[in-house]
Amino acid sequence: MRRILSLLTIITALIVVPLQSEALERQKDIQSVIIEVEGNPRDHKAYIEIYHPFIDVIATYEQLFNGLALQGTPDRLAKMESLDFIKAIHTVQTYETTVLTTSLTFNKLSERGPNAILPSDFNTTNYTGEGVKVGVIDTGIDYNHPDLIKNYKAGFDLVDLDDDPMETGREDGIPTIHGSHVAGIIAANGDLQGVAPDADIYAYRALGPGGSGTSVQVIAAMEQAVKDGVDVMNLSLGNSVNGPDYPTSVAVDRAVDLGVAVVIANGNNGPNNWTVGSPATATKALSVGASTPPQHIPYLYEATTDKSIPLQVMLGSKPWNLAKTYPIVKGDDPQTSIAGKIALYKRDERIPFYEKAKRAEEVGAAAVVIYNNEEGILQGMIDHPNPVTIPVAAITKQDGEWLYQQLEEGAFYLETAYIETENTIADFSSRGPVTVNWDIKPDVLAPGTSIVSTVPGGYQELQGTSMAAPHVAGAIALVKEAQPEWTNEQIIGSLKTTALRMRTAEGYPDQPIVQGMGEIQPGRAIEAETIIYDPLLAFGKINNNMETKTIEVTLENTTDEAQRYSFDIPKKQKGIQWKMPQSFTLNKKERKTIPIEISITAGQLSEGMHQGWLTLNQYDQTYHLPYLFVNKTADNPKVMGFEFTLKPFSDENYLYQIYITDPARRVEIALYDQDTLLFDRLFLEKDDLHVGMNEGQLDQSELGKPGEYTALITVYLEDGTYESYESVLYIEP
């Protein structure tokens, strides 16, 4: 759209002024939509071009879904609704980037924080991803960035429907940086080096202003990437619907079938179980959780009380690196000098963080600590053209009130100590399993905290599974270059097989639904002597009292010598019996399928999710295969993904959708007054339900009085139980 606008301005400048104004005014009214259609999209494209000549058909989609991309004025697009071959026009904003900000933009890599991680640190090989095409489905890309310009090859904008996938700028809405950061992790090639700095980047802007977009834009971007022949596709985005058959998850599986390796961020809704969302729920996706590399983290310590106070260094602050003990004083006490001391302030609504810190700096404070005035973590910002030159950090309300009480009793001193953390799993990283089919997700882990990469105007540290996924996309490019004869199944299998299983602080393996196979090791994957295909063993749900289930696992010996393998037979456990070959041999370059059987007596086990590890040995190598099954029922969410929106091009009809994960008889949505929480009315009752997405339509007359309500969504399950959750529902006047 932006290039089209520029071109129109140049052309109409040569014509008379009235025509110029009229053309630009029409152009401003142009809207873009992507529609799903029944039947052959090419036939419908021809029909629209004949009978609706003022509608431009920008693209045709027929591999991952059936649809057309259209542009036109709102009044002309509205006429599309009457066409009987149109299945749906999606405009609901349901997909967002999965990122947590940890720093502000800086111009030089030397300005990064003390715990910052460079993507190039992850590449311990001699390979660079040369010749591999990586598609980035995201918010676009700043292809003018000096570290991205060399590797950016092409792209498409599925928001404005043109070939200019530039990030959203301030002039176009809420600006974005996410796609540029993701692309830089994969293949930056300048002052910053990505994981695979010689890979080719193809960018697809599926998420618009603010980093949000529709499922159809995401799917259309994936289809465009398939058409462009990308080898790897990265989707650092998602929603909260935990189901394998959500439209984007289905499209991911189709893209894999067409020969593309698809890498997806697992989400940032941890540490609770069942928080993985679509499209990371796709069976054939390589879903990625976030690990936290070892870090040097400062905290305040008082020896006589043995009190430790965690610090949250504010965005824009200098690193907290105080090297000696300092007195701490109340920063707002006019009778107390704060020169050479740590100044303690309480957060309030009157004075911004920057002003508190700047005033303290001007009178000689060594550092500033601001405690929250409400529960929870405080993530403040002190960015300013005239920066604060002393460290500024936030602490919790409880710690701040404790310090304040100590100061009431007299002088108080604090030293800065440091925690040396191990390589762990990030708390925010979403957990599995997937509902309905009970797959283990994530598949693997990669670094996702304090990752430095490219953004418009410089560099930034971000964290999230959004940052972990492109590490894996880059790793696939490395393996693909190193092993050009390997298929995608071999490449992904090698990354899973050689992943490092993570352990808790107590030394026990982290749960499979937290880490999958563990953190990938690209160098080891390239040299894998054994590849285990689909090593994550999901046995599904046990519905009968006694059931036997078998999963066939394929192994490949990649060496020129015979290899002997043996399983550690699990210890006997009441209610569970395993059957697998104790030992077997693979000849050179041989593949073999091995059955793994589990027999379960449901009545002898607790209901719910059961998970663990099987151990396979190969001389001095040990492989750990995670397994999972659900006995009878589990504590998974039974209903989710409720959305309610005005139907496109309509003033009277509304669309709703709701996702059901277990067999259910009925769902009810009751509305309650936001202030009094008193019952107002039954908004919706639906009894024709199926597992998966349930959709419907309501007329304006069925909505009742407008306003903002608390919606209580209750699903009545076939087993006689019911579950509820709350949401907010706004009905426009």
C-alpha cells in the first residue's frame, strides 16, 4: 500500500489539481481484506474481475486454504458479502507477537547490558546457513537496517496487500519492531551476526500496527512463503487457543507436508500447564520454548538480617554494578542527605520514575531504588534524551515496606551481591501438553532471554519464546547447509535427538511438557550418529479400565558402521507395564522402526496427566525419550478462545466463536454487571457442540442492552461435570 501511495502521488502530480485530490482521497479509502471461499478460488477470481471490476484481486490462495485477497473501497467491498461462494471474511484480531521487552533501543552493540546474549554465540559451527531461504512471518522487517540489508531478498505485506513488508512506522499506527528483531536473530550480517548470517531472509508482514493480525493474514503469509520457495518458516506469534485443529495449526501441518520446515514460538504464558497456544499446537510444527542461559544477576543484601532483595533494573538504566556497601535512605526526606547513598522512593502517580531518579542523581545519589505501590513486579522505564547516569532499579512493595520500616529504626546499610544462575527454563515459557490429542509441546528449547538483535533505529534486548524460535530456524539453516542431502525430517530429527535435557536446581529432569527434548545443540545435530524420528511419545487419553497402546519409533544409523542399542526397561510401577526390545542393532545407514508398547490399568493409577522418560543407550551415548498419557481426565481448560465481533460490512449481525476441548452437551454465556457483579441476563446458550471450534451468528436484536459486562462462560460436559471461566464482553450501542 505504501509504495502504491507514493507512485500515485508522483503520477497525479503531472495532472490537474482536482484530479490529484480526488485520486488521493479515493486511495485513502481503500481497504484490504482476505476472504475464504468455497470451490475453486481461480474461478471466483475471474468472476469478481468481470462482475466487480472496481475490486482488485491481489492474490489467490489454494495450497494452505482457499481464499482471495481483495482491495477496494468499503462500499464496494460490502457488496462481496452477498456472493454465495464466500465462506468467511475474517477481521478478528487474534494473533500477536510473543515478546517481553527488557531494554530500550541502543545504537552500538557495546551499549548492551551485562547479561545480554548475542545470537552468534549460539553458532559453534563453521557453517553460516549459506543458500538457505528463511521466511519470517511477523510484523515485517526494517530492510534498510545496515545489519539486515545484505540478507533481505524479498517479501510481501499481507496487511496492506503489497510487496513492501516494512515494519509499521509511527505514521501508520502503533509502531512495531518485532519482525526485525526475529530476522536479526536468524541472519543479521553486519556489526551484529545472526545464528546463520549468510541465510537469505524473506519477510512477510502478517501482523500490523501494534503487532496483531488475523488468522487469515497469518495463513495467507504462510502460503505466500510456500510459493516463494522458502526452506524454513519462522512464526514467532500465537494466540491462547490450545487445540491442534485451529485453522493456523492445520495450515502449519499442510506447509510441512509441502516440504517446509516450520518453527513456532511456544508462547509466553508460563509457568502454568496447558498454556501453549495455536499454531505451536500443530502436530508437525517444531514448537520452541525458551531457556535462560547462565546469568550474573545483582540483588541487595543485608547481612545481620540475612535479607535478600531482588532488583528489577529499569529500562534505560545504567547496569547495576555497585561494588561496595552503601547506606540506604529515604529519598523524599528533606532532612536527609542522599549524596553517596542509595535513595529509596515509593512509586506514586505524581512524579514519574525519571524525575525521581534525575533529582537524586543531581544531588549526588549513588543509586535509586523505587518500590511498587501495589502487588507484583514493577517494570519501570527512565528513558530520556538527557539520561540518568546512576543505576535505577525497582523492588516489590513488600521489600520496599520492609526497608522503610528498618529506616524508621535507624541507619541501614546494603551491599550488592550477585546470583550466578545456571542454564534453566524461563518461567514465562508456555507449557504443554496440547488438548484433544495430548501432544507434548514444546518440542525443544533455545535461548530466549536478554537476546540482542536488530530493530528499527539500532538494537534492543528482548525476551520471549519469540526470540527462542528464530535461534532454531537459524540452526535448521546451519544443519541444512552442512548436510544438504538430509530431508527436513532428518534435520529436525537430529536437532531433537541431540538436544540437551534440562534439569531442575535439585538435579531432577524437568518435566517433558516444560522442555520437550531439551535445548538444541546445532553442532551435535550436524554430527548426529543416530537420528530418532518423532521421539516425543504421546500415548493420548486412557478411557477404559485397561488399555494397551503402541507407538512405533523410527531410528536411523547415519554412520558407516553397525550400531547396537538397548533400552533401560523402566522399573515396575503399579498400573503401568512397558514392552519394548531390550536391545537391537542397526546396520550402517539403516533405518528401523521399533514398537514401544504401554499397558495401563486405569483403576490403579490416579486420574490426570502422567509423564516421564524412557532411556535408550548407544555405547557411550544416552538418549532420553519423553512420554505422556492422560488417565481418564485432566485439569486442562475445557473451553477457551471466546471471541465476539461485528460481522464485516454489517451493522446488525455479530459473529462469535468458542473452542471446546472435551465432549460437551451445552455451553452457556451469562452476563453480569461489571460493578455490582449481579446477574443481568443469559446472553447465549448453545447445545449443538463438537470438540474444536464452534461458531455462530447473532442479530443486533438478540444482544440486549449495550455496555461492558463480565461474561461467565460455562461448559457442561458429557460426563456430567461442568467448568466455567470469566471474560469481558463489550456490546456497542
